Amino acid sequence: MSSCLMNAFNTGLPNCDIKPGKPSGLLFCTEDVQIPNTADVLSVFKEKVIAENPEDRVFPIYGMKQVDNGYTEPTQGTLAGYGYSEKLADGTIISTFNFPMQICVAKMLAGTDGFRGRVFILCDNGILLCERGSDGNYIGLNVDNVGFQMNTPFGDGQNVAVVKISVNFGSDLRMAKSIFGIKADFGANDLPGLIDLSLTQWTPMTFVVTTTCMGSNLFDGYKTELSTATIWNVTRLDTNTKVTVTSVTPDAVKSAFKLTLSGTIPANTALKVSLAPPSQLDNAGISGYAQADPVIVKAV
């Protein structure tokens, strides 16, 4: 038989197959994130969540209460003259994840809009869905794009207000050939995402550190840790050079931190001020936080 007439495929099945459960967590990441097949999965994920380079991070999302699985049928082309038909394009898998409306949840999910990359899916039966590369390492499932939806933030007394993200996984054929499942018994309490921090300038080089969504001040909980000079970064924008922070003084009246810089900086020089990456914050005892955007201030 000619090989062009027959695509060889084996049909044997293992005694114990893998059945995915309901998604309980989405772990978004880039194409570069890989989990070695010999590693402890949770330990690697914990390192990836706080990785210094955002391109190396994993972003866990939990709390979905409903999943609407959508599917676009494969495109079929026909030639009516002889009744000929053939498949022209694969079907498309799009899953919509519904979350009860809460302000911080909505802000967090809005950050996924337009995302393209990979996602590991944690199921409620302890199965982690992924792909397995040619080297045996695990990578996330392909994501063509993510779309954010919020129909309304308001309740009406009868229906649960929800926010949604729709994840387009692309080709159904591609997923069927590449999907893989491994045992991974962990959940939201074992691998939480990072909480965004914001810096607000109170007076020249004095900053208040708060959570971005709720505005909770970290002064009382982390006064000592945030008074460490090495976790503050200051850069001159005119020369793109780092300025050494010589000391940080906590101000109990303002619940803020005053930075003292080395050297002489001309007045009105633009300075970029930020906290250290989450891995360094974690080593300093400030675990579970990351500053999303630096602040730009003027030297006096």
C-alpha cells in the first residue's frame, strides 16, 4: 500500500489513562517557561512566581466558578459538481472562565487581556494539564489569545455578577496531539499569585508603600523590612545610571519611608524609583508582593 494513501497511527491504549477534571487554576506564562520532568513541580512553580525577570514568571489565577467551553467546528470546503468535500481548517477551542464579580478580581483579570503564550491548567482532581516537549520537559498549553469581559460590575439581586476571560487555545487537532497530564496535588494556598504594590510620593524622596487595589499600607507589617536600603532602586533617567540609596528611615507619622541618596544630584533631575524584584523582596521577608510600575520623581 502506498504511504500517501495511509497515515500510519497506532491505536493501543494504556491500562490507566488520564481524565482531566474541572479547571481550578490557570497558570499563565511565556513560551520560555519549562518544568524539568525530574523536578518537584510545585517547587519549580514557586520559584517561577517570584522570578526576577517577568518573562520567566508564572502568573497563577484561581477562583473560577463556571467554565463555558466553546467550540468552532472545522471549516469544510465543497465542490458541488461532484459532491466533493474536504477539511480546510481545524476546529477551534475557546473556553470562557467565569469569576464572581469583585473589584480586585476584575482588575487582576483585566491584565490578561490580549495575552498570548502558554498556560498550565490545574484541575480539581489533581491533574495538571500541559504539553511535553521533545526533551521531556513540561510546557504550558498553547494560548492564541485571551479576551477580558465585564458585562456589568453591579448586582441585581437575582443573578451573580461575573467577570470573564475567554482563552482561545487554537486548533483542536493541535491540542489533541500535544496535551499531556501529570499529577500535581497543590492549590491556591500552595501557590498564590503576587499582590501589586504602588509607591506614592509624600514629600521629596519619602514614599508610602500600599497595595495597588485595596490601598492597604504596608508600614505596620513591614516597617523593618522596607527600611532596608538594598531593596530600593533609584535610577537617573538623564544618564540611565543607578543612584545608591545609603539609608531608609521609617516615618511613623506619615507611615512612609524616607530615602537618602549618595552624591549630588542636580535639582529637577528625573529619577525612577522602584522596589526590588519579588525574589529579592521575598528574601528580605516581604513575600507575595511585586511592584508593577516604578514612579518618576524630580530631585530637589
